Amino acid sequence: MRSRLHLAFPLLCAGMMSAAQAGNFAATAQNNPSLQKPNAPASASKDTQSDADYFQTLVSRIDFEALAARSDQPGAQSIREVKFLIMDVNTDNPSLYFFNTERYPYHYAFASEGLGYSGSLSEFNSTTYFRDDRMHLAGSILAHDHYRSEEGVDGLYTVQFWPVDPVTPALTDKAYKMIAEQMTFAPGQIRYYPASDVHLDIYNNNLAFFESAQLPVIQNEDLFANIEFSILNQGKGYGRLRVINPGDSVPSVSDVVIYTYIPNDLAHVAGIITDSPQTPLSHINLKAKQNNTPNAYMRDAVNNPEVAPLIGELVKYEVTGDGIVLTAATQEEVDTWLESVRPDPQTPQSDLTVTEPALLSELGNGDWIRFGAKAANVAELAKALEPLESEYGHQMVPRGYAVPFSMYNDYMNLPRCQELEEDDDGNLVPDGKYRALCDAERPTEVRNTDSNTLSVSLFNQATPQTLPAGSRDMELVLDNANGLVLFMRDVTNDRWLLNPLPFTDSVLSTSGSSEYRGLNINYLREDGKKSVSIAGDTDFELEVFVLALWAIEAELAITRTRDLPADYFVERSYFEQIESIMADEDFLASPDVRASELKAFRKEVEKGEVTAQMHDKLEAMRTFWDPQGAPYTKNIRLRSSTNNEDLAGFNGAGLYESNTHKPDEGDIADSVKKVWASLWTHRAFEERRFYRIDHFKTYMGVLAHESYGDEQANGVAVTKNIYDENWEGYYVNVQYGEISVTNPEPIITSEGEVSSVPDEFLLAHLLAGDDPYNPEHWWWAQQYIRHSNVETVYDQPVMTENVLTDEETVQLRRAMQAIQGHFRPIYQGDRSFAMDIEFKITATEDNSRGHLEIKQARPWID
């Protein structure tokens, strides 16, 4: 059995319980696939509210829907919920009421207004919750309409209680059997779901009772194993329906995509369907929420008989509370929708006056305009968590440096010139790549050598080598020259130069010299070689021939001086280079061309030369981690920090790239350039293009801190209850090792290759405790939605049953409390404000447990 937080709960008085808490907060799992037909019956596509306050028997699905309200529950969005109340549950004549949950969102409201209950809220609470001898019992029934069992049964109804209400096995059995008897339309489709740790502990400690009572129970693992559909983000989009496999061409904003895998690089698209499960904190869903993109998980969507015929066609794609609406659309509808969702042109804010890398300890949130929001918020995190760091005795926020926007801007504006490289013939030619800083003392001419291996038979003339007019200072060297005759021909004036003195005998055995058209020609025969040097400029085209007196092999090397082409001296900064690339018609028209061209451009940026001053500024940072200087020993993590990510209203999740600089990898500037280059990833470019954000006013800063090696755990969390903002809490995804939470990847388990699943849970507090007005003394409930399916990490069995230990969970919760309290006034947030954080449990060298560290914080986007 997994380790759990064990809590004892007192009776809640009216002053301690919020209205929301007086209702039933229960966990559900996600739904199965449902393709909602546009003209489906009301019972399948919309809620039909009844005038009735309650029913005591539900004889049809129509009755259920007449009472149901939409509810966002942990693991399931927009699920139908009908709340129930059993009055006099402690007697032989209890009364069950399925009540109108839209009209009465709280159990007490129904009891008092719908049934005429005359007691106070405090009296109702004290007789309905937390007592074994309670008089009444409150709960909910959730409709998992898209659940499909292994036996092929569609749909499931789960009976659930408020997660922190310790309902006894006997009361659970009594409630379940009353509900099963009075929901006559769903025989065999009703299960008790112990949704929280409180209920799971009760269930696991009373297995014999539940088995003897023959009470059907479903747990997280079984519920999620049969999930074939889940809603991640509701919305609407238009585009061409495309199936994207690994390696396929890049989708665009006018595509509705079915991903057969979870992509690391997600372009801006019109709609998303994945055939692998997601969590609300996956990068895909963060992007979908930011862009108002409809997003859903549907198992085997490609082969769905109602989806497959529309693949390749223009469609309207809508994710609703009931499922997916997917219908044919016109090009006009696609174009109209696309134009309607694009904002006006935008220019990100920046301040380029700071020119030196700065210690994070000297920065705060307000410095985002100079160093980027990621770096500024990590700096601010240290202030928020300083008291906890002192209390726990370990670092909870990375320490290091931030590189300002101005250094990126200077680097991209530096004038650059071409360098020389050897072509396939060994000639030095301009390389066409503007990486090197321009040098005022650069040469204006270059010496090139063409070497050709010759196989010459008797009187079989070899293919001539042509030298253009204007060649200078030539040297011809014929290796293994015995028996070979060297001819030259003035093509321009149709004259032959023999061996090489004009109009003399065809074979010379001694050295000699001559002049021809103002050239000094020197001939030398020595050690089996014939060499001809020609001083001066040719004003004619020259051909060189070799003739054999017998079959022989030799090598002819021709060296000459020539002027470098005029375009070799053109100065082109990286900004000028990308501006030219962006002006190309093919680049404008094709996402695939953009992806290819941007990849090549990033390679150039990564290889560009930095100034000596830049080099020294960046190298100076390394003494923060290695005070002794070179040789360095620390791995440094370098992370993107722009003025176009981690902002309120725009998280930019996954747009840019980070990398780790190792001590043996040379100058740290080489790794910083990789981060700078990532501003031009295809996904980032497409995002800015869609939002009409000025590419040239988007600047890249760099957050630099020590890399801690293989993490024992990594996770993401939101500093609020994302399912019900009326019930304060925190939502957490966490995974073993460095297996990605935000971009789930395939793993090997005892069941074969499967998609990785993280621990996913909700932490919610009760307004009760030793001091209900002091958050440090509140009592907290931990409600798991699902558990990690990882069995081994770093080739070893996982060491903990939950990814986080109980103590780490408490530290994380307290850190989130501090972060929420610190950042909310900074961002002037309202009651729905929250921060999205990334955290880890650090690695250690002695296999002991590491410590919690918060890596990043940014405003959460609902």
C-alpha cells in the first residue's frame, strides 16, 4: 500500500467551512472518447434542466440530466454531476434525494430550501460530516459517459463523497445500495469510487467488509486504464485535419492536428487531438490554454469511423463538455476564423541599457525588462523562499547569473564577413557564411592550388586545365614528369606555348626562361619534376595540356593568385541575414521551408564569433561556481529568458531551448550562443508570427545556474486548485528522475512499452485546525488523481511508493503558499491568480535523498 498523509478531522463549524466546502468535492477520472454529433439528441449533447427540486428515483438518463450540473473535477473537466443527500441515514427509514444540482450547488442549500430543513449550517455540518453516528449523508454521482470497460460496457457512474469526509464502510455500503436500487436505468454501471487518500485508507483497511458486502469498487488505476477520451481545453478552431507522425512536415496554424505521439516541438495550430493521454500541465495543454486552442485526448482517433473520413479535409473542430464536434468546413470559414483570432501587431518591452551579466541576488521581478521574466522570477523566488530556506537549512532556489538582453542584441548586430574554405578541388574560396567578425586587415587576394591526378597514354592528350584571364603568379608543378611534355595554349590569341618556351624544341632537358606577352616564364626540371612559374598577370585565357611519350601516371598541381570576389567584403549582421531570409517568397509561403531555413540560421548563430569583450564578460561568470578559476569543475545550466515568455497572459511554454555547459566544453560563450540561437526556433517563430509580435524586438536573456545532475524527481505545479477556485489548494504533477512531466515519453514497464504517467494530485486545505486564521496551522487533504507508472529510474527500481515523500510534499506545499503570497501583489492578481512552477528533488552523490528546489515560476494562464 502506498504511503499516505494521515489526517484527523474535527467537526467543522459554520464559521470554519466555506460554502464550497459544505458541498461535495470528489475526484473523478477523465472521460472516454466521444465524438459529439452536431444534431445529437438533447440527452447526448446538452443539459436539460428540470423544474423539479429533486427526484427520489431516476428511471432514465433524461431524469439524471434534468438534475445534473457541469463540474470540473480532478482528472475530469465539465463532467455531469448529480449530488445526493440521504436524510435520516442512521434510521431504518432513510430517504434518498437526487437533487437539482444546478439550482442547489451545496447540500445545505438543498436541505434548507428544497426540503425545508430548519437547522443552521453549523447544525447541518455537525450531523452530516465526519461522524460515524451522523444523521445525514452527503455525496455526489458523476457520469463518466465515455468510459469503456474491458467487457465493452459504455459509461460508468461513480458514487463519491467529499474527499476529506471519513465515511464508514457501513455507511458507504448503505448509500451505494440505495443509489443502485433507485437509479433503475443504470444496472451494472454504478461503482463506488474512493477518490481521496482518506477513502482509500478506509477501503484498504476494510477490504474484507467491502468484499463480503459485494460492493462494486473502482480505483484510479482501473478507471484511468479505461479512459479513451479526456477534455484538456475547450474551444473552437478551423483548419485542415491532418495526422502528424514523427518526422512529418510541420503543421501550421491553419491545421487541426491528430498527433500520434506527444511532440516536443509544438507549432501553433488550430486544434489538437493526441492519442496519448495528457495532463493539464503538459506543454501541449499550456500552449493550448495560452492560444485558446481546443485540445483533447482521444485514443486511436485516426481509426475512429467518424473521424477518418474527414482526414485531409477542411473542418470545424470544437471541444465541448460532451466531447468533440468535427464537421466539414469551407475555406472561407477557415480564413475568417484565422483572421478573427489574430491580434494586432505587438512590440515586446525591453530595456537594453544594462550591458553586464548580473548576479541573481541583485535582481528582482522588475528586472524582467532587462533580463527576461524567467531570470527575474527566479531572482524573486529567492526572496519569497528565504525564510523557508533558513528554516529547512538548504537552498530552495538556484543561485547564479543573468545575461542581459543587450548582449544578445549586440551579438546579433555585429558586422560579419565571410571566411575562406577549401572547395572540392582544394581551392580557397569564400565560404558564403557570415560568421566571422570583420577584420580591417583582411587580405584582398588568395592563393589557390588545383591538384589533378593524370593517367596519360601514348599521345593521348589529357583534358586541359583552364586558367581564366587575370590569373597571377602561377606555378605549374608536374610530378613524375619523365616522359611527359607540358603544353600551354593562349586561347584568347590562339597561340601554343611549348614546354613552355615558345617556338622551341618540344622537349627540354634543362632549365630555361622566356617571356610571352609581358609574362616572365621560368622552367625548371629537377628530381623528376617539371615546374613552370609565370610571374605577372595574364590578359588571356590559358589552357594547360600534358602529352605522354609512353603510358604514365603523374600529378599536375597548378597554383595561382586571384582577387577575392567583391561580395566577399560585404558586411552582414545576423539580424540582416535573417531579415533577408524572411523576405524570401518560399519562406513566407511554406512552414516546411521556414523550419528548414530557421534550423540552418540557428546553426550559423551558434557558430558565430564573439568579441573579446563578450568572451571575457561571460567567462567571468564562471568564477561564481568555481572561484579558483580554470580548470573548471561545475556543469552550468543555461536557460532561455526572453521578453516573450513567462509573462502574464503569455507563458511561451516550450518555445525556446536550454542547454548544459560542461567543464570540458571550452568557452561558456559557445553554450550561451545556443540559447541565443533558440530565439529562432521554428515553433517560437510561428508563435510570434501568429501573434504579430516583432521578431526584432524580441530579445533573449540567459539564466545561468549550476546543473545538479540526474534529478531524483521533477515536477510542475499550480499554486491554486485548478478544478475549483472556491476551495483553496494546489495542483501537482511529479515524476521519478528526469522523465518529462510536460512532454510525456514512452517507458518500458513490466507491461511493455507504455506512455509515462506522473503522480497527479491535489492538495486542498480545510479552514480548520489549531488556529484557523493562520495558514501554517491549517489541515490539508491530499487527493490523488493517479499515480506514476514508472517502475525503474536510472536502471534501478524506484525507491519510494509515491514520487514525493510526505515531508517533501509538505515542503512543496509550504513553498507554494509562500510563492502565491509573494507574487500575487507583485502581479496585482485577483482571486483567480496563481503561479505555475517547476521543481525538482536534487541528485546526491551518496544515494541519499536530495532536497526540494524550485526551478522556475511564472503566472498561470487559465
